[in-house]
Amino acid sequence: MSKGTKKYLKKKLIWFIITLIAAVILNFILPRLMRGGGKPMRYDPEIRNATIAQVGYSKEGQTDEIIARGEAEGKKYVDKEVWDAEYDRIAKEKGVYNPRSDVSIHALLAKKVTGDLSLTDEGRQLWCDTYDAIEKELGRDGGLLGEFWHFIEHIFDGTFGKSTSTTRYPNTVSSIISEGIVWTICLQIPAILLGWILGNLLGAIAAYKRKFWDKAVMPASLFVSAIPAFGSAVILLVVFGVNLKWFPVNRAYDTGMIPAFNWNFISNVLYHYQLPFWSIVLISIGGQAVGMRSMSIYELNADYVKYSRFLGIKDKRIVRYVFRNAMLPQVTGLAMSIGTSIGGALVAETIFSYPGLGMKMYAAISENDYNTVSGIALIITIMVLIAAFLLDLIYAVIDPRVKAAQFD
């Protein structure tokens, strides 16, 4: 390995590490900005009971049947806004109000200590003790800085901490990620690669052949590339799933099936696979075809092409060099697409209820599961950084001018 190559790799590695550190810090901070206000950090049943005594119960989360039965028993119910305003007033009056709330701990507490139990002195003490235990378990008893070190520790032990979802707690974030990452990779990577290959092939042919390919194929590619990801997914779902009933509209396999390595299960998975797979492929084809056509036309009009033709070099050999140069930006697009594939999975997996990381992320955001949001976002970030780092290395091999330009 030459001295210049070592210097190039060292520079890229330093920037990779710096960017990774910044990404870890941002992935910790940003999800935690989701914690809203309106209730004290430590939700106190005493304040809740005082609020109920003043205005009654909140209608939030209560069915009409429960409200009717409660009113028949003499209970009073008010709108959530009225209840929250009274709760905040009493909390401020007692001097325990904090505008920063941790709704994930509140949700876990409500599951462990029911509303009826929290009305008693014993239940109130259990509520406070349980809050302290959960807060310590999640590393939130040492403030934001203590929580950050707790977050770092669990990155190194590979668990990313525990989920704060009421349906997942106390499972680790890594176990949740492991459930969905295989589905996402098997859906996204083949779709992106096929879309990349077909798109570049169509773009190159349109630039070189022109005529029908340029007048018919490219407008179609432009139209397809302009459709948002959710648009193509919904169109395929409605046309081929709802109307024609050719393919299932949701899930990765039929309800009731037990995953197993046999043809019955695999064929069922492939049957459910079609709509989400082609919704991603169609979007990839359009964008790649447009980019490849533009770069190929630029290269075909370059001076070296004209000079090569003037020297009598065969057109097939010239075209090979043209498309090799035109492929450089497309390789960038491929690397970044693979790196961000988990993030892009959110739309397709949500629409088709596909059990990948996209659905896991959506569920975590809905349930204020900050640890899972941070863990999945960090995985996405690391994949993008690795893809960009490998891309720099590939560029240096494909085109040495890129490496040389770093030291001009």
C-alpha cells in the first residue's frame, strides 16, 4: 500500500470516527426532545386524586359505556383539557410542577399500578417506589448526563437498553431490532439492487439509442420517479390487492402460520412479498434511469469521446468507457440507498404491515419508546456512514483521480 493511499485512508477514517461520535450524540438527544410538557416529571397520585376531587375524572381513554356506568355511580367526567388544566394548577400550587414529562415511565407505571390501586395510600407508595425503580433501571435517575452514559454503556454491550413500550418492556432494544432487521434486509436490498440495475440499463440505452427509448421510456421513468413512495405503494395495494385480488394486502405471511424453513412457508412469504417489493423497485427504476441518462449524454459529448472516434477507435470500446465513467455517480446513489434502506422501509412496511424495522420504528414513535427510536436511528446512521466510507474506498479504486484530488 502506497504512502498516499495510507494517508487517504487515515483521513477518511478520522472523519468517519468524528461523524460517528456526533451521530451517537444526536441520536440520543433528538428522540428525547419528544418528551412533552403538561405533567410533572414524577407523576404523583396525590395530585391526581386531588384533581379528581375537584373536577372529576378525565374522559381521555374512556368509552361511552364506562362513562355512563361511572356517572350512574355518581362519578363526574370532564374533557381532558379541563382535567389537565386543574392538574397543572394543583401541581404548581404544591410546588412539584415540572414542564418536562417522561410519558414512557408514566405509561409503564399505569400498567403496573392501576388507577383504583393508586387511590389508596398503599397504592400511592407503590406508585412512587415503582417510579424510582423504573427510573433507575432506565438510567434516568442521574439526569440527562447520567442517562447518556447509561445509553453509551448499552451501545457497547449491544443491547441499546430496554424498551419503554408497555407491550415490549422489559425486552431489550436489540431483541426488537433483531426481529425486524432480517425482514427489512430481505425486502429492501434485493428491491434496491434490481431497481438500480434496471434503471441504469434503461438510462444507458435511452442515452445511446435515443428514438423510441428516449421518447417513450424516459418520460415513463420521469413519471414513475415523481410518484412518492407512499403513492406507488397505495396504487399497487388498491389495484393488485383490493381490486384484482392477485396478492395479499398486508403482513409477511398468513395469520396462523408458524415460521419454518420449508417450501410451504417460503412460498407464502414470497406471495406476500410481491406488492411491497415492486413498490420499492418502481421508485428506484425511475430515479436511476433519469440519472444514468443525464450522465451518459454528458459523457458521450465529452472531448475524449470525439477524439477517440476521430482516431477510429471502435464505438463499442468507446461506449464501455463512457458508461464506466457515467456509473460513478450511480454507485454513489446505490451505496447511499443501501445505507438508508432501513429508513426508507418505513413507508412500504407501514402501508403493507410488513414486520420489518420500519414498522418497529413506527410503533416505537407511537408509544414514545425513546430507547427503541434511538437504537433503530443509530443503526440507520451507522449503515449510512459505513456505506459512505466504503464508497470513498471504492471511488479510490475505480477512479484514482478522486484520491489524488484529496491532496491537491
